[in-house]
Amino acid sequence: MKKLFPPGVAGIVLFAMLSHSCTHDSDTGPTTVRKWNVTLKAINEVPAVPNRNEEGDAIIELLSDNTLKYNIHIHNLSSTDALTNAHIHTGDAGTSGPVYIPFNPTFVGPGTTGVVTGLRQGQVDTLMNKPVYVNVHSNQVPGGLARAQLDKEVVFAMDVPLAGGNEVPPVTTTATGLAILRLTGDKVLYSKVTVNNLETNDTLTVSHIHPGATGTNGSPLIFLCNSVTDFGVLKISNPLDDASFDQLKNASMYVNAHSRKHGAGLIRGQIR
């Protein structure tokens, strides 16, 4: 049997139903568009921070109202240092880029939480689709103490010093160098090989990663620089094959740079 209400009561019931519906809608709030849970590391900085081993966690959540929530905590923070700032920067795994979204955080010891409101749609699109990273800065390392990519995971990172004495046999040279290596989970290698103080009568030629333990030589496996113009420039590889990817992460490997006068190898540095 259909339940009937007197006219006045029916109006009250209808108003209550509509009010409940409106209240429910307003309680839903913005939804999560994307959430990142990443590991911050000092070694991921470009270049890496020498003599620092801080790591940390960052949870970053983009909401449907163009709000960005963040929760950051750094482990092993040096007792003589203090965190000062945090941002999202544009840049791939091998690049240090400019600040893109400032957090302006208030740190409580090694951690901070906060919200950034009013993101522009262009900022949202960049967060979702472009190479970006989160970076935490400190008093002692204002350029960046620990960092993590948001677009892809860095699975191996190392800055390899290069010297002539590491070659087999050793090479006497004034040249020194540095190979910055960042390998991401999609098997792409970001590398930059820089050589300083090369003798004026010599010219750089190529640079490779070779398999081989300290004191041994191996054939080139991964090409980093194919000509003199590739030195000092970030190079981004095609995805490595599975065997090369696994070797770079786990095997005895070294980097060296070759020159016109030292075709077998000018300066070298051991990865492991």
C-alpha cells in the first residue's frame, strides 16, 4: 500500500530528502588524480652529493581541484645540517633543472607536510606527462641534498671519477674526468662524461662502459660518447637490452675515455 502524507508533511519530507542529497554531494570533495610514493637519495642528485648518504620518502598527491599535497621525510640527516626547502623541478634523470612548483615548506626536524593550491593546468599537465623530480635542499647543500624522479624510477646511479692511473697498464696524463651515470627502470641510460686538463697535443675520441674487474680489460659494451663533441653533453641511450641492463646493475664494470694518443684508453674509473 502506498504511504500518503498530508500536504504539509509531504513538503517537509521532500525538503529533508533534497537537503540530505546536497549535503552528501558537498562532502565528497576533490578526488585523487595521481599519487607518487618515491624514494629520495643523495646519489640521485646531478652531480651526486659527495660524502652524503641521506635517503628519504616523499608522498605527493595531485587532487582534482588542482591541489598538490606533499609529505616528505629524510632519513640519516647529518646532525650538523638542517633542511631548508623543497620543490618540484623540471628535468630528466640526468639533468638538474629549474624550480617548477615551490612547496615553501615548514620543516619539523627531518620532515614536512603541506599543500600547494591553485596549480595552473599547464603545471598539472607537466606533472602528469613530462620529466620532473622532487628535490630537498639543506643548509650545507643548498643546490639539493636528495632527489627522486616522478616520471620514472632511477634504479642505478653513480658518479665515476676517471684517472689515467686506473688504466691497464696505467697511463701518465694530466687528464682527469667524471662519468655521471643514471639508469632508469625502463632500461634507459642517462650519461655525461667530462674530461678536464687534457694535454694540448691530444684529442678525445670515444667513451664506453666495459665489463671487467679492477686490473683487467674488457671489450666495449655500452657506448657513451661516439665523438669529441659528445663529451660534456648529456647522452640518453635507447633502451638497453636485458643482458646489458643486468650487467650494468650488478657486474664488474668500468668506464673509460679514449683519445687519439691513447686509443686503448686514456682515463678510467671502476663502477664495481
